[in-house]
Amino acid sequence: MRSRTKVVLASTAVVILSVATVVPALTQPTVKVGTALPTGARFTTAAAAFAPLDAKALVPPNILDALPLPRRSVSTALRNLDQGKGVFDRSVTFRTMMPYQTLSKAYPVAFHRDGWVVLSVSRPHSGSGVEVLAKKAGADGFYWEAGAVIPQPGTPGASSPVRFTLRLFQVQEA
């Protein structure tokens, strides 16, 4: 009987240690992110911009309302990447007058401040610039990932509009 008790206690300890290791990994950013937005960086939510792509209200409000968008950004293109044949995968391309350097430094902070776990800040596969990937638990029981791809403008320091794309998709595993 004592042997069985020891096995149960040992198994319980393993489960507790596993949970203690996994939970912080899910709640802490894997990329160190500051808490202060750069001077001049002001954000709002991208919920209204994504509304035409979410007519069936598939995205939980806690995700849409926490999707950061620089104020006074103008949407220039909407893309339904999943075409209704799988998990939600949509993107919106925007134009903003926020300078590239400010935008690329502000997005990781904005995601973090809105409750997203910042998974990576790197160069996009498509070339130069910055790609920020973040993850957040949705009220629907699924994780959602968002990415901001900010291509570097052709003329550094130019005061012309900066184009960037926000992509939002549902992660299949709950």
C-alpha cells in the first residue's frame, strides 16, 4: 500500500512541476519587450478594419479589440486568405504617416501592452523590414496569432506614407 502511495505522490509531483514549467512559458513573452511606446506612437484597435473580413463574427472580441493599429492608419487592401475553407486567416494592408523607425519599434510594445505574447521580432521572409509575431488566447478556447509585417521603405527617413500589413489567424490547436 505504501508503494502505491509513493507512486501517486511522485506522479502528482511530476504533474505539478510540468504545469509550473509550462504555464509561465505561455504567459511570458519569448522576446524581451519594453513597456514604453516610442514618442509619437499612438495606437487604437484594428477591430473596425477587420470587420468586413469577419462577417460571421468568428473572431472573439477579446482578440479583435486587442489588435493594435496606429491611429489614423488607412486600410488599402483586404485579403481573405482562407476563403472560408479552414481556420480564420485574413489580412489588412494599411498606410500610415508614422515613421518607419517609430512603427517598427512600437509594434512589439503595442502587442505586449494589449495582452499578446510576443513570439518574435525578425526580418520578414519577403525582404527587408520588420515582422512582429504575437499570440493570444481567445475567449473561444483557441489561440490566435497576429503578425505585423512592416517593409522598410525605399528611402530611409522619407516622410512618405509607410505601408504595412496586419495578419490575423486562428491556431488550430486549442
